[in-house]
Amino acid sequence: MPVNSLPTADTDAPSRLSLEISGISKSFGRFPALKNVSLQAKDKEFLALLGPSGSGKTTLLRVLAGLEQPDAGEVRFDGEDFLAMPVRRRKVGMVFQHYALFRHMTVVQNIAFGLKVRKRSERPAKSEIDDRVQNLLSLVQLEDLGKRFPSQLSGGQRQRVALARALAIEPRMLLLDEPFGALDAQVRRELRRWLREVHDRAGVTTVFVTHDQEEALDLADRVAILKDGELKQLGTPNEVYENPADPFVYDFLGAACRMPGVVAGNRLTVADWETVAEKGAPQGPVEVFFRPDEVAFAPTDGAGLAGEVKAVAQRGPDVRVECLVEGQLLELAAHGPSLPAGVAPGLALRIKPLRPRIYPVAG
Amino acid sequence: MTAATTPAGAKPISASRLPGLAFLLIVASAVVMAVLVLMPLFTVFHDAFSKGLGKYLDSIREPDALAAMRLTLLVSGISVPLNAAFGVAAAWCIAKFEFRGKSVLLTLIDLPFSMSPVVSGLVWVLLFGAQGWFGTWLIDHDVKIIFATTGLVLATILVTFPFVARELIPLMQDQGADEEAAALTLGASGLTTFWKITLPNIRWALLYGVLLCNARAMGEFGAVSVVSGHIRGLTTTLPLHVEVLYNDYDFVGAFAAASLLASLGLVTLVLKTALEWRHAGELAANRRH
């Protein structure tokens, strides 16, 4: 695919910081949307802002774009004070949740808009604009649809036009607000891979907002998890998944089973199961989290939590096992081979969480 | 008729009675329409031409009639563009921004609709008339507002203020501010964004609003009557001219002038219908009326 209209990714200084957000706060009336949020993104990094609705992730994105002015804090990009710059000078390419395509313009006119509104001295020649629009059209695989209006396109096509329009201005940073929010699952997965490719090729620092943890973990270099306007954790997908900072993050990043327990010294006790507590675990009453697929099944005389199988449902190699443990119905997952033969409803067994995470009981 | 689709025997009474009733209602409304709308309209043209085409043309070409037409065009030519500008500005504020007092502003925009036009005229007399608040000052500085074109324009603006704004607000609220935000991030200035994004998105609704505003501006009687002073050839707009002639028992002249106003109404109606038909999706009117 021809992408000569895009700046090519250079390889020097890949870990240079490009985006530095420090102490950003923003309220709407009495509602605090962002509370003292600080984070950084490296040059050419793909950063995901992940959080449930109302967590402030879109507000943060709009602050970066210049569409909202924060009450406090600082945003620097490549060392420049971004907040002092009006929206139009920031050169950020933004893809809106509902694409915000110009409804009275064709696809080509939409993509060319950012180039045509430039001052005459900075505006490329008409032929150059045409070339660049054609290149972008082929990048987003919409060569034949240039003359269509947005209303004549499917959701996925609109999304690609919005991306092409944002890339046309050769943005210093790309901002995507729930880029796949309005698409169905199939199109979503296809576009996800493709978007990552476009990012890698364009070599632009990208910040994208999503509430879908799978999307964030799958796509991003690093993930920032927000809740109620606060940054909960920032790290690579593996870091945050393996080492969630708190119960919220643990719960938000994947299915979780939760049991009450007690830590005394280096011993963790959950119901009748006793094991070694991880180093530095909080003392006293705790909450123990484990992933439903990170358990070992053992006979009743083995180690683990005593439970009773209530239901077993098999789908290909994956088996869902519902177990009653300590009066709590846990939905566990196992791969066919890891499930001992004979697990059937009514069977009493022991379940041993392989990697329990211990958090202090929330106050 | 629903009778055809109803299975035989199922509720035969209501099935046969309802279409009959509907038919009666349609006939009744047609009769009412004919008596209340078509007949007066016919009378206007009939009386205007009752002494023949020559007499009709004469009374239209008479200097006072021409002056009244010119004045009407002048007054609406000033007040409609101003109200279009005010309307776009007000709708833009209300639809795209959050601010304190928004609902108060909305209510104020609607005020002329709920107020008698006579009051809309009278307020200007109370402010700028000889006995009004600023009357003495205006006389001292030789500024004439009441009994002059300025007063007519002010009265017309006040009466027709809501038309454009009311038409645009629901549409602009519907469209949201995302496209404008997108244009800004792409490097467009505020002004470019307005001309290239905001205005094209509301063009048909704006035209519709302007059309209604113009029809009202040209036809306004009550408010302008108060501030006009009825000086023939100087401060009589077309509707006032009709009244003056009628009071003088010049029926052909009165109806000839009235026929012009009626024609204006018909043209407005045709254009309005055409707009509704071609650009239904872009008109807020369809959601409101």
C-alpha cells in the first residue's frame, strides 16, 4: 500500500518522551471529571486510556485536543506548552466517537478539508492535495468511494474516512475516541489489527480511548486505567494484567473470582485452605482475587478450597465449570486437558487458585 | 378503507362505522376550509378585479401604493437579514454551548410569539415617542424613530424575532458540535468553521426560517400600525395601505393591495412546501409542527 503521504517512522531515540501530562484536573460544574491526572507517553507510542463510562477518559482526550481547557495542570508535547496553543495550531488528528464527518461533503472533500483550510503560504498545491487524498484513500481502502457522501457509507467505512481525514494533516499526535465503539464485533477485530498497522507505519504518537479492556490490552503499547477521574494504573498490557494495582483494575481487566481471606505473618487463609502469602501482602482481613482459568482441580483430600461442582458446560476445548465454594457460586474456566476426568455435577472437589492476588479489604 | 382488511364478521359495526365517520369528518373540514380560507381568498381577487384589469393596474401603480410597496420591501429588507443574523447567533449560542441563563434566553426568544403585536409596537412608542423615556432627548437631537421608517423596522424586528432562531435551535441541537470540533482540530479557524461547516449544515432550515420571517415581516399589521402614524406615502406599509384605502371606501384599491399580500402568502406557501418536500430531514419544522 502506498503511504508516502505519511511521515516515515525514524528509528532514532524511540524512547524519547513526547507527551507529558501533569496534574490535570477538570470539573464540569460540581462534577469532577479529572482529578490530578499525570501520565507520559513516549514518542510513537500507542497509548490506551481505558476505563468505564464516566471515568474521565474522553475528557482527557479532549483536553489533549484542545477542545476542553483543564482547571489545573500542564500538558507538554515535544517540550511545548500545549495548553497555551489553540486547537487549530496543535496539529492533532482526532477521530471522534461518532466520526463527525462533514455530512455535506464527499469523502474526498472530507479528507482534503484539513489541507484546504490552511493559509495560502502553507497550503499544498491543488495537484498535491489530490495526490495525497488518493494515497490516503488507498491506505484506508476506499479508493472507489471518494465521491460518496458520509450518509452513503457503512459504519466501518465512515470510521476509515475519519481516520484518513485525521491523517491528512500529518498530525503530530493521533487521538481516537472509542474508535470501534459503534461497530459490530467482526468489523471491530479486523479494524483493530489494521489500525495498529497504520499507526506503526505512520509513526505518530497515538492516544486512544476505550472501555473495552480486550481492545486496550490487545492493541496498545501501554495502558492507562482510569476510574472516577483518577489514574489507577499505567503500564504495558502485560504489567497491568499480571500485576493489577487494586481490586478495581483486577476486576476491570478480566473475569475475576473474589473470596474473603485472612493474612497472618506469611500465611494466607481462605476458608479451610491455607497457603503461603506473597511477600509484602497486607496483614489482617483481605480480599483474595484469582482468574477463573488460573485454578487447579484436586480431589477432596488435596489442597485448595472445598467445593461442589454444580454444572459443566463444554464448548470445543474450553470447559466452563460452575462450582459452589463457601456458599458462593464461582464460574471457573478450564481447558479440556487440564480438567481431570470425572468432573461432573454433584462431584465434591478442591479448587486451588494458582496465582491468588491479595488486596486489603476496601475501607 | 379499513373495512377491506378486517376479517369478515369481526366487529362489523365499528369496522363499517369508522370509515363513514372519517369520511364525514373529511367533508366537514373541507367545507370549513372552503368557507374560512378559500372563499376569503377568492373574494380578495374577485373584488380587486371587480372594475376590470385596467382599474386594478391603476390602483397598484398609484404613487401611494408604490410608496407602500417600496416601504414594505425596505422594512422587510432590513429586518429579515438582521433577524436572520440574530437568529443564527442565538441558535448557535444555545445549541452549541452550555451557559447560565440559557433557559431564560430561550424564553425571551419566544416572548414575541406570546405577546400581542400591538404591545410590540407600543413598547417603542413608550421608549422613543414624544412622551416616551427618550422622547425629549430624541427631539432635542432631531432623531425621528416613531412615525418613521426606523420605528417600523424596530417593531417588525421585535415581532418576527423568533422565526429564524426557533427554526434553527432544534436542528443545531440535534447536529451537536462534533463537526465544528473536528474542523477546528483539522486547523480551520472559527470563521472558516462557521462558513464551511455550520452554515452549510443549516442552510435549508435557515432558508425556511427566513421565508416564514419574511412573510410575517411583510404582512405585519398590529405592531407597525402603532408606530406608523399612517402618513400616506411615507409611513404606510402595504398592510397599512390596505386599511387606509378601505377606510376611504376605495374598495378596488384596498383589495388590489390586499391581492398582492395574498399572492405573497401563496408564493411563500409554495416555497415552504417545496422546501419541506425536498429537505424534510434538515428541517426542524417537521419535528415541531
